[in-house]
Amino acid sequence: MGEADDLHGPPHVERYRETDGEVGHEWRGTQTLLLTTKGRKSGEAKTTPLIYAPHGDDAYTVVASKGGADAPPDWSVNLKDDPEVEVQILGEKFRARARTATPEEKPEMWRAMIGEWPDYDEYQTKTDREIPVVVLERS
């Protein structure tokens, strides 16, 4: 296990930013990005480390699983009010627009995300909520 394997939440974000992802991009056998959304109540920037997969030439996918909880993660709820986000992958930071994958495109994207984190299938069995795949498209 590497140093980043034990990182969660704010410490993960801090080390990722300090090292341009040298610590934190690779995490428990997969890869993470930093997603910054605008808090729907506070209006403040909120950053979350998330497992991701590339999609096409200019987009990335993430999963709004919250470990299979019945309530969606705060970051995904924030996107409903403001889909404009900032993404950091390693040392690269860019603006993106977030959207939920369509029913037609979700199966392929879900398979790609299962390739990154097989537990997503288990998370879906824990909740009646359909766990969405979120597409982050560079803007």
C-alpha cells in the first residue's frame, strides 16, 4: 500500500493538490481526480476526490455512489444547481460541465467504471436509488 491508500476526504485533497497528484492520483489500485463544485447552500467551493475513467477525447466519468447509501453524495446534488465545475487530474486543472449519463450511454460508462472500482456493482445492490454515472465534459 502506498501513502495515498490511507487518504480520505480533506487530507486526500490536500496531498493531491500539494503534489499535483503525485500522492493521491493513484489510490487503492485505481485513479482519482479532484472535483470542485459550488455548495448549493453555502455557495463555497467544495472539493471531493473521486475515482474516474476517461471517456472519449475530452471527457471523464465518475460515479455518484456514496458507497450505496440511499441519499446521493452532496457533490452530485450540488451539480443540479450549478453544473459548472473544476477538475484536477494530476497537475492539470480545467473547467468542465457535469451532466448525468443518458440511459443509452450509461451501460458502457458503468462497465468502464466497474473496471476502475468493481465495488460499484455491490453499492448498487445496497440501495433502491439508481446510482448515476456523471460525465465531466471540458468546457
